Amino acid sequence: KQTDLTGMTGTIGSAVNLDSATFPTGHIIQTVYDTETTETNTGSGTEWVNTSLAVAITPTSTSSLIMITYSIVVSVNTTGYSAITSVFRGDVSGVNLGGPSPDYGTAFHGTSHLPTTHAAVVIDTPSTTSATTYTIGIRESSDNQTYYCSNSSRATIIVQELAG
């Protein structure tokens, strides 16, 4: 049985099994992503609300790190308020990976409907090989209406498994 490919050249056939392969720390093992362009009104209230930006990934090892990168354009319909975004393991009832405050994408809106980009790169250590969903959540600082994917802008979430 060949356990080392050092010095070998040529094409690896489809019969090669990499299930027991060891990847160096930081190596990207897999990538999944989602995009959205539909402008969405989150309604009123100051509680966290799920956006439609969510991705599930099944880590191959309990030692893997999960890197979540997101970008989303947000606007508030009332001058002087803010909208806040964060990454959640699960949905907004799950683990807030941004912490209690200010989370990741806090933006003050000094002008009504002024679109502002919220973006972050987050590292999670879920310690599981079960499917895990990551969701972008949004909330507002006061009871006003918040929109994401403002003016049909593209929102993106990219979730990558990194060898730990």
C-alpha cells in the first residue's frame, strides 16, 4: 500500500481514497457558500432576526476550524438609528459568534436608507463532524425597519473548513 506520494508524478486515478489523508494546519479542506440579491425588510423590533444568508457544512474532523466570511449591505428607514449583523452557529437562537456587543457589523445610519456594507471574517471551533449551519443575523438599535440586500445588492457568505 502506497502511503506517501512524495516524488510521484502523473494523474491520480479515481480509485484513490483520501479519507485518511492528513492535511497541513490551515489547509482549506472544503468551501461552501450562498448568495442573495433580494432586498428584504426584516420588520420591526430590536431582537435578532435570521437573514436568508445561511450555509451548512459538515466538518471532516473535530479538530477543524471553520472560517466564515460574509458581506451584506444593510439600510435603515429612519435617520439616526443603526443595524447590527453577526454570525450565528445554527440560527439566531444558537451561538452568537460575535459575542454580546458590538457583534461584527455595527453601522450607524445617519441618513435614512443610506446603504452600508457589513462584513467580517470569523473563526469558529465547533468540535464536531455533524452538519453545522452558519447564519447571518441582523437586528436594529430601535424599533424601526431594516433592510438587507439594499437596492438588490449581492450578499455573500462563504464557509470554509480549515485543517486544525
